[in-house]
Amino acid sequence: MPEDKKTDGAELPQPEMLQPHNEADKAGETSQLSQAVEKKGKLSKLFPKRTTYRPSHKATFIGLGVVLAVLAINGIIIYFVIQGQLNAEEPVNRTEVTLSTETLNELGVSRNTVGTSGVELTIGPDATFNGTVTISGNTTVGGSLTLNGTFNASEGAFSRLQGGETALESLNVNQDTTTSNLNVRDELVVAGAARFQGTVVMSQLVTVNNNLNVTGSLAIGGTLSVRNIAVSSLSTDTTLTIGGKVITKGSPPSVSSGGAVGSNGTVSISGTDTAGTVAVNVGVGAVSGTLANVTFRSAYSSTPKVLVTVIGRSAGSYYINRSSTGFSIVVPSGLSAGGYAFDYWIVQ
């Protein structure tokens, strides 16, 4: 081999020189070999050699097949369990959750009076309380509140209340109330003013103990029975039947004497613009002409009908002149001295 040849920067090992061995060296080596074999036998007795099992290819394939079969069976079982839960018709029973007293105390909930514990209890799924639930503080319901039983409250404030059928022993409404249909089976007491904007139908007797003011029209299909009636204007399109007396009321009109009353003659009047009596006292030297001029306190809208009748002593022939503001009694010839009376009745 060539000298000083290097591979990868390292020197190559030098060749080993073979030396001849003599018989003595061979005997020594044989003795050393026997001692090593004997020592190895003693060690093998103290520490037996472990055997290693090497499975064959057939066993390996069988094991893999068993593992795959187990995984497939587990997958099938899990699939049917999930499908059974999805197709279950009955809801999950949620009433099986029990909270002990210790658990409630840890959550800050106790059976004593609820205070400001600073702990919030949030219930995610549906919750059913079979016993009595007492809430000492305010309660806020974010969604709808459905009550299958009776709702009892000493006081209630509602922004909007809607009910199909409501029974109230006492109802106190301080502000406006709008109802489509209101049926009152017993008494209806209205302390303040009651305003009916639509049609009001009374099927039974209506008793008004105080004044009744009707701003618009009042239509009565049956009989109107009143003890006293006071109207500023009464109008009827049909026959007006009055079973009792007709008594007029109002201040008397004014009256003045004419030239036919003679010297020292006087006139006076009593009654109203509707009916009354004119008294004439004729003096001496009476002549024909007007005895009295009557002026209405309130003029009629047009010339009314005036009916004048002599009372007691005859006044001979006479006639009247009339207008919307009054009337006058006229005689065509002078009357004898003395007293005369004329009743009048006026309609328009």
C-alpha cells in the first residue's frame, strides 16, 4: 500500500504484523480460553439468559384484524346510540336534578330571608319548582310569563294589560282606560266626570240623582217622565202632549199707555213674554186709539201669534197690532171711564 495516504483527513491504520507462536504460547492461550469458558458458565448459572419471542407474520395480521374488528364494533354501537338519542320522542327528564342544602348555601341561596349575598344563580335549561317559591326582592321576566293557576297580588302596575276574561272585586283606574266592551254586572260608580263619545244604550232604568247636562242632541224613543224640566229652547217635530198645567216663567215685558186712556189714565202688566194680563184704567175724556203698548223683554225671531181676551167688563170692539218686538191694544171709539183687563197668549 502506498504510504502517507489519508482518507477524509485521517491517517489509515498500519497493517498488523503476523508473528509465529510457539508451543508454550499456544498452551497458555488454551489455558486462558478454558478459564474464560468456565467463568462464563458460572455467570450463566447466576444470570440465566432471557429468551426473546419474535411473532410470525401470520400472528401479526391476526392481531391487527382483531383490533380493527373491535374498533368497527365500537363505531357501530356509538352510531346507534346517537341515532337513538336524536330519534327519541320523549323529552329528557329534567326533574331529576337535586340541589342539596349544602349546595344551595355554596351558591349563596338559602331558605332564610334573601339578602344581598352578591352571588348570581343562573339556570340554563327549564326549571320546575314543585313547592312554594318565595322571592323577597324584585323579579324581572325577560320573556313571556305564563300562569296555569291563580295570580294573586296585593298591588299591580301594568303598562299594558290584555285579558280574555277578567274578574275584579275592586278596580281603581287613575289614568285613561280604553276598552272595546265593558260589561258591569253590578254597580258602576263614577266619582268624576264621565264622558261618552259614542252611542250610549241603557236597557234598564237610569236614575240621575244630580244634574244632567247634555251638550248635543238627546233622543228618547219612549216616555220621558220628569218632575221639573227647564230648557232654554224646546223643539218637537211631532205632537207635544202635556197632561198637566202649562206654567210660564220669566220676567214681565214692559208696557206704556196710549192716548185712548184719557186724562189721568194708567196701564200695568203682569206675566211673561208668553202669557200675561194687561190692566188699563181709563180716565175722563177718553178717545179712540191705542190703550196700551207692550214691548217684549226678548224679541221673537219673527212676528208671533198674539191672542188677546177681555176679562170681566166689556170693552166693546177692539183689535191689536203685533210685531216681533211687541203688540198694542187699540179701540175704535173712546171707552167709558173705569178699569179694564186684557189677557194675552203668544206663540210663534
